[in-house]
Amino acid sequence: RNRIAREIHDSVGHVMSSAILQVGALMATVGDGEIKTNLTDLKGTLTSGMNSIRNSVHDLHDNSVDLYIQLGKLVNDFTFCSLDFDYDMGEIQDTAIIYAIIAIVKEALANIMKHTNASHVSLIAREHPGLYQVIVYDNGTLKGTSYSKGMGLDNIRVRVESLNGIFNINHDSGFRLFVSIPKEVKK
């Protein structure tokens, strides 16, 4: 999908942009009258087509984000300590949910590196009949400051609440972040 989106953007998008510019140049050379009216209509049609192509390319690109691959990259890049990754989700259609889960996991792993002395982390991403669930927990203890004072956890909370989800953290025995997001997000 990404390759197709790039090819459409680079070929059809550029041809349409060039045609719009050429029509604009022609409009500047003709006087008022039927020809200018027809060129104005043509430019409007081309612009509408260009906007349609642009929206389709963005939709193709957005729909090509694979949550499993993105989380796998985060897991592979996490070298702070050992990490178990348990993934059991189908295809998520809502890109806002996909991007939220990626951001949540990224922030949770960053917090573990900054604020704990963990030697092991578990990341669970599961689909249930009515919701998606993400759990990140470690076996470490808190180093210094409190988790709750950080901006990152507040960003996670706001992101989850914007999707009508539930966000809980606990750090009684290690750090545990629990997120559930309904499949049907009410907007």
C-alpha cells in the first residue's frame, strides 16, 4: 500500500499538479469570455480530482500501518532489559487506535528505562470481542521520582480517554500500565 501510494503521488499527482498550473497559465493569456469560463471549469475539475487523489493516497498510506510490525520494531529496539511480547490482535481498521497503541507502548517503554531498575518487561496486546487491551508491566522498582508527575503518562491518559478507553497504572510491585480501548469509538 505504501508503494502504491508513493507511485500515485509521484506520477498521477505530479501530472495533475502540472495540468492545473498549465490551465492557470492559459487563463492568464486569454481575455474574458467563453474560453476563460471553460478553462476555469477545467481548472476546478482538475483541482477536485487532485484533492480526491490526495485523500486516497493519504488513506492508502494510513491503512498500511501494521500494528504488529510497528510494535515489533519497538520491542526489537528495546535493549534496556529482556522483554516478552504477546500479540493477539486482528486487523484494526481505525488508524487513530493504531497510532494510539503505538504511542502508548513507546511511552511506557521509555518510562521503564527512565524510572525503573527492571530486569524484565512484558508487553501484551490483545483483542477481545468489544475492545483492544494493552498491558505493559515490569519487575523493577521506582527510581527517585513518582511516575504520576510525568507528562508522558498524562499524554497516555488523554489519548486513551479521547478514544473512550480506560487507563490505569499501578506501581506497587513493578510498573503496570493497563489500557483498554473499545473497538467502536464514539465520536
